[in-house]
Amino acid sequence: MTDLETPPLWRRWAAAAIDGLVGGFVWLWSAMCLIVGVWGLRSTPLELGAAALLLAAILLLGVVLHLVYQVAFVGGCGQTPGRMALGITVVRRDGSTVGHSRALVRCVAGWLSLLTLGLAGLGMLLTRERRGFADWMAGTRVVKAAREV
């Protein structure tokens, strides 16, 4: 075990809020472009089936964008823009870099944690390392980022 410092929970939550705002903006912009594109190609109003299909596509777009956002940033450099802003990073338990496969496992485990309505994340409140279900599954933890000198 290394002497990596665990950040307070408010930093993790604030970083998640920033990432939610960034991701939400990208998703809304992409969804708007998709809707305008579909309406531009049609000469008649959308029927109920087509509207349901468009809604499903917009929701799937949100899921894919979240997956790409988390895996690309966490797998590439260990930080999303929200984590960068608040000086925290995701590392393996020994302090090494995460990599894209662990970032993917962490993202999917985070979704599974949502199925328990957040109960699987209680480890963040009850353990010293503040590791939730996603961190346990991926073998990762969130720590304060090392300052460059």
C-alpha cells in the first residue's frame, strides 16, 4: 500500500458535478443536432413510432457519450476535466495509472451501482480509502493529484 492521500468527499462530488455539467452540455448539443437533422430530412411530422425511436437514440447517445468521456479521460490520464479542476485523480490501488480497460470496468460498475440506488457506493462513506463499488470492481481509488514542481 502506498501513502497516497484520499481527498474529502466534497471534492469528488464537486468534480462529478462539473463533469455532469460538461457532459450534459455536450449531450444536449448533440441531441439538438440530431433532432434538427431528423426534422430537416422529413417532410411530414414525426409519427409516434418514429418519435419513440428518436427518443431512444437520444438516450443511447447520452449513454455512449458518458462511456467515451469517462473511459477516454480516466483511462488516458486518470482525470476528467472536473477532477482536473479539483486536483484529484483516479489511480490503481498501488498508485500506477489506470488504463482504458480498468476505466471501462469502473464506468460500467458505476452504472451497476446506480441499480442499487447508490447503496453500493456506501464504501465511500465507510472506508478509509473512500472506495465505492466501482473502485472495488476496477481495483482503483481516487487520490489527491500530485503537484508538479
